[in-house]
Amino acid sequence: MKKRTLLPVLLMLAVLAAATPLAAAGASEAGNQPAGIPVYIDGQPADFKVPAFIFNSATYVPIREFSMAMGAEEVTWSNGTATVIAPGLTITAKADDLYLVANGRYLFVPHSCLLFNKSMMVPIRALAKAFDAKLAWNPRERAVYVTKGSGAIEPGSSFYNEDDVYWMSRIISAEARGESLVGKIAVGGVVMNRIASPYFPDTVYDVIFDRKNGVQFTPAYSGAIYHTPSEECVIAAKIALDGGNTAGDSLYFSSSAQGCWAARTRTLAMTIGNHNFYV
């Protein structure tokens, strides 16, 4: 996926200037900063020097200040990457990445980690998950309430099933190795949507090799699924297995250059790169 060093910030500033209901509207008189979204941690207001704001429907918070408020011992910065050290927890977040890594878990960040006012800003939902905290949005107050949990997410070494990562990364590689990270995650999202559906098998392996109504994933039977996946394909697999989804409710996908059964019978949900996705 192409790096977007300046684009996320420029987009954010454009949204703020438009002052839409989903943006952090209402710039303050001093410094033209976005109005802050109140954040409460265990009922107490969090006092962030860089205020939380909403961008593309996600509430972003400064990773350093939020993490320290959640009990972190240290937050460091090096080469565009913030590293959080807390009891039983390590988090890394890199500017422009679509994920953060928490105890080896890959947590999806839909609109990327942002640099703003010299601070790394990350969606509070991903950070709360990393700290094993609960999150609630109060629409009347336009405020976020965080309730602390154990303080650390279950590590990837015990959360991820090795077989699931193996097969998910390989089907993503076989179907979308030339696509962006967003496109790779979308293929994984289709697999996860099928697992959740009563009309398909309920494991990664069984979904990929499903032949109940004909071959569902051609690479599973052409041999392409056995090729070694790239690191990005493995990351996309772990993001999908951890709930990250760019395909919405899609249950099918195909090359946008070719017709298929889904194109004739299902509703087109979106196009990502060279794939059409259908619900």
C-alpha cells in the first residue's frame, strides 16, 4: 500500500474546516485547534494536551497521554513509531499504518495512525482493545467513556490459531497478493463473514475448501494456495482474524474484469482495487 505521509493530515484538516457533524467541528478561537471530544476514564475526565477529535467517524486520541492515563510505564518515539510499555502489554503504532500491534495482535485502524500537532493520534477503539478496556459513546454529551479492564489484551501467541493464520494468509496471497493492504484485508473479511453466516462452514479451512455448491476459492484446488505468502499477507490475515474488515457484509468477491455468478445474482457492495465485492 502506498505511503500517505501528508494525505491523512490534509484530509483531516479539510474535514475539520468543513465542520461536518462527524468531524471535530467548532475550532477554538486560540490556535484554530479542533474542539476536543471529552474522554472519561473510569468516570474521571482525561486531561489531554492534544484534544481528542473525530475524524471519519472515529475518535482519535494522543497515544502517549491516553496510554499513560491507562497505566503505561513508558511511551517512546523513534523513526515515526510510538512504543507503549505497560504492565503485561507492549503496543507499537507507526504513522500512516492501518493497524497497531498490541502484544503481537494486529488491530485494524481504518483511517491510519495520524501525526497531528507533533502527537501520534490513534483511534480510541483500537487502544481500548489493546488495554482490554470497555468503550461507550454518549451521543447526548458527545463524549467517550472508558472502563478499565485487565490492562492488557490477550497476546497473539495464544489468541491466533496457527492453522487459521496459515490458511488465511495463503488464500489472501493467492487471491489478492497484488492488491493493497485494504484489498487483502477485504478478502480475509469475506472468509470471516462466511464463517459467521449459517449458510457456510464455520472454520477458515472449511470455508476455503468448501465445495458444497461448487468450488468457492479456485486457488484452493489449483495449487496456488500453497505458495508462501508475503509478510503483508500474514499481517492482513491476522487483522481479519482479529475482527478487522474492509469488505463490510460481503460474502463474495470476483475480479472486476470478469463476470461471475455473484455479479449476475448478488448486490455489488464495493470495488477495492481489482476486485468487486458482493453481499
